[in-house]
Amino acid sequence: MQITPLNAAIGAQVDGVDLAAGLDAEAFTAVRQAWLDHCMLLFRGQTLTPEQLTAFAARFGPLEPPPGSEKDLRADSGADEAKDMWIISNVIEDGKAIGALGDGEAEWHSDMTYLDIPPTASVLYGHEVPPYGANTWFANMYRAWDKMPADLRSEIDHRRALHNSSYTSAGELRKGMADVTDVRQAPGAVHPMVIEHPETSREALFLGRRTNAYIKDMELADSEALLDRLWDYCIGADFTYTHNWQPGDVLIWDNRSTLHRRDAFDPSHRRILWRCQISGSALPSAHAA
Ligand SMILES: [Fe+2]
């Protein structure tokens, strides 16, 4: 097994591993440590069944089902062998989307931070990918926090923020949700803005997403201005990696220490990704108020 950083900011490529065959205990320990160290891992050239993908993902912890709003987008129709996997796709079959998120851009986010306990990790497998476009970007929030100017750090290190649950990262209103008219009253979860990672104990910036975010106990205009400064800063080139998909790619990222986004792509191209998500644990503040 070879583990090679993708760039100075985030991610590593793991070569010499066949995920379909499974990993022995020693190999998995190395992969898991690399995932914690590099925040995101890439495995190229894999050929996986739904069972093999879910078996790999489940090594990292208990799997959890897709969000309620996306349950009817499972292309597997609830087949047992794929019950813990769901589909990200723009493909329409018989007039119905077979997966979530369509072909548009998805804004920078961590997955499902509108829950009190967001997932630990997400896994994507490139079952069918377009020839270009639909790149997935990642940003390292340990690094963003470590390098953040002191004046900006001091403005947030005891703060908490509201992570709104109303929209998907593709900007679609979730089922049963109403438009947000006041971010201070929006539904969602409140998290520390700087967390202590539950496994590495390292401190990381934890922003969720920009849309409808609100920093608790601040005037609305001040919250908006500070959030804009933070987002301008934390998605700079010094913190990011852009992934160009190839069929057979497997990505796993640490949802606690990263952000990700997706470029839009040509709607005439097919894209089918299989996805698993690992259940999370509580996210303590790095700096108790
Ligand atoms: Fe996501």
C-alpha cells in the first residue's frame, strides 16, 4: 500500500489496495489513520458491488440511512444488499430521478450539520461519471483554523452558529420545510464554530454552509459580515483540492474536518455515484464558553 498526499492542503491517494477484496486489520488500521491525518482519501480504479462498497464504509462505523427528504430517491428500490447505500445522480428513468442533487452546482458544505449529531464520514463511488465537469472540491478546516489570522480567530473561538436544515446543498427546499425568512429563527442545529475533533483532538473550524447560517447572540448584520469574512478566507486555494472524477474512484472524507462542494455539469451527461454515510458522535467545542 502506498499513501501519497494529493497536495499540501488536503487529501491522499491510496494505491495498491483492492477494496472489493477487503482490507485485513493491519491494512485497515493504516487506511483509517491516513483518513484522519489527510481528511480525505482517494482510491482509483476500484470495481465494487453495493455490498462491497457498504462493507468498506461500515469498517469506519455504523452506517446511517439517507436524509428523509431523499429516501424516495434510492435507485435500489430498497433492495436488501444496498439498503445502506443511496444514489447521487442526474439520471431520469421513466420520468423519475434515480438519485439526488441533479446536475447543478452544490455549494460548499459539510454533510448534514443541521443535525445535532452530524455524520462522521461520507463515502462516494464513481459508478458512472461524465467526461468532464462535476468536480468535487474539498477544503481542510484544521488548516483553515491553524492558519487563521489572530484577529479573526478571536472573533469566533467561543462562538456558536445555527446550521439551517431547510435546503439541500443544491439549493432545493427539503420536503416539509418552509422558506427561511429570518435566519435567527430558522430550524436546524447549533454547533461550536471551532470544534475539538472527537478522534484526533485537533481543533477545526466548523462552518457547515453559508446559506442561512447565523452566529448566535450577534446582531444579524454583524453575523452576516463575519460569516462572509470567514467564508472568503476558508475556501482559498491554500486549503483546497479539486477532484476530477474517473470511473471507479472511491472517496472517503472526514465530515468533521472538511468542507466540500460540487461543480455543475453538462445535463446531457450521465453521472451516477453510490454513497454511504457513517453515523457521527457529539462535536465538543474547542473553547468552552
Ligand atoms: Fe455533501
